[in-house]
Amino acid sequence: YGNEGTIITQKFIQALKTLENLPVWLVIRLCTDDDSVVDFYNNLDAHLNNLDIDVVDDYYGEAIEVFLRNPWLNYALPLHRFREIGFRVDIFDAIDERPLTLNEIGQLCSLLFSGHTQGGLVSLPDPNVNLVAFLNAVSLVMNKELPQWNPVHKKLSPWIDLQRLHFNYASDHTNAPPLPIHSTNEATTKKDIHNSHAFGHSKTATISNDVPTITGSHLGRSKKKEQQYNTQSTPSHEMRNTHDPKLAINANTLNGSTSFNQEELKRHILIEWALNPPSYKSLRSIAQLVSSLNVTFPPAFGLKSHEYFRKWKPFSAGALETGDEAVLKKAVRKTKVFLHPDKRPNDLSPNLEFLFKMLWDVISDAW
């Protein structure tokens, strides 16, 4: 009845525990964007060992969540309705939590387009064996489908963005044969890929020097912050003596084979994640910072890991480079919730405390 507090929360969890080990699939449909409420329900599975739960946001909010992890998928309304009514497919539970594997993508496409075959799922080539052949087959099947409303791009789109899917998962972008472009997707695909700077960059590069275009009020904030870092004589995050040979970047700083004191840790975080090379006087764009946040997590810089880092759900490459303000805001909000001082565990080591403070300060300054 709207009551809250520690005792009420414990009673609620205990009530859910009575459903454990029963053949129950629980769907929780949220009607709020309050960070504390959303965070509570998203972490319910930590308290329940044998109860399957799918937490579903409102349609638009859920579409952004899916786009952040799987931007190649059009989260059209039929998918959302299937999840709301409790249609049990494990892949549906994963699409808003992490990038799908190629096996899962094959299963999802087979399920989506199963209406074109009699008595079973559509047969598609194995994307692990031949991704381009798989995309060709999906393209042919999608030609039989009507375009669906895309709540993120706010226009009619096919179910699958073939070009974006290829970019996210292809191991070789230079020697791959040309892909078919779906007839209803040709104009939008070319435009979206051009705007996101997708082609011409290696997919393994988590940070590029190209700053994505962000429309709306954030553009002014970004320019103002960049000017601040360029004009201040001693910016709070500027590293002095960045060309000191003793501070040269090497692979050991990211694979955890070298440990640092806090001053060295600060310098390496700034060089390898926060600041724009070669001058290292201005912050990278907020999209670049948020999408590459996990490169600073243990075992990087010789830091010992903590179970709290398992809660972080990284965003898919390219999802934040579309220039969509709502998508970026959602990603920044989730990042700040994860880094917030009130959310951090109490048993962090001094170096991990320092890491969280550094990340929080940089994200706050960039946004």
C-alpha cells in the first residue's frame, strides 16, 4: 500500500521466497523511473536463489535499455507485450541486460521470423560459422515482414539493423563481403551508421578521437566543459608531465600485472581513460567515458577485484554514438547510480575507494 522501510522490504522479500522452487515465472512491470525503486527491483535476484524474475520497465524506457546493450535490435511493441504477459523465453530476459551472444542472436531471429515456416522455427545459417551468410538469410526473411515502429529512433524500421549487427560482431571489417541492405532499411541504415561513425573504425577501439554529435542542452555543457579544461592553468583532472618516460603507458597497466600508489593510479586513469590525447588537457566526451568505464575496473592498474563490479552492465559499442539525448541520459544515470557514494560497498579497499571517487568526479565533470 505504498509503505516502505527496512521491515516492509524484508517482509516483501520473504513473501517472494515462498514462491521459490515452484513452477513460477514472475514478471514485475515497473511504472516509475525512480532510481532507488528501479535499482531495488533490478537487484531482487540477489535475494532469491530459485525464483525466475523478469523486471520490465515502461515500453519506451525498456526500449532504451535494450538499445544500450543490443542497438541492432528494434524493440518493437510485440516484443514488449510478449514479455509483459509472461511469455517465457530466456533470451527476452537477457536483451536488456547484456549484449547477446551470436548463438542467442541466431535463436532470437529464428523465433522472430518463425511465422514464415510451417510447424517450427525458421532455419538460419549458424552466425558463428558464417556471419555474412546468416545476415543474408535474415535479410531475405525480413523482406516478408512489415516494418515496425522503433521507439528509440521514432520511425518505422525493420526488426534487425543488419549493418549495425555486422559491425558489432564481425571479426574482420576490412575483408568481409558486402552485406545486403534490407529494402525498408536502406535509407535509415546508411544515415544511422554515418552518424554513429561506425564504419572506418576498428570495433576493438573503445575510445576514438571522433566526438559523437549530441543534440540538445548537453551540447552546450560539453563545449563549456571542454573550454574549461583548455583554459584553466591547473585543471582538477589535468595530469602534469604527461610525457614523463616513467609514466609511459604499457599493457601491464590494463592487465593488472603492475600496481600503483594513488597518485600513480590517478595519472594512469586520466591518461588511459579520462583525457583526450595528445594534450591531455580536456575530458573525452561523456559518451566515450561511459561506454569505456569498465576498462578502469580490476584487474586494471593492479587493483584487486570486488564482487560489486559484477553489478555493472556494460553498454554495447556504438549505442551511445547515435546522438540520442534520451539514450545518453539513461546511460549516464545508470552510471552515476553505480558509482554513487551511497551505493558503494562498505568494505572497499582504499585504492578501490579512490578509484570510485575518481570515476565519480570525472563523470560528474563531463556531464
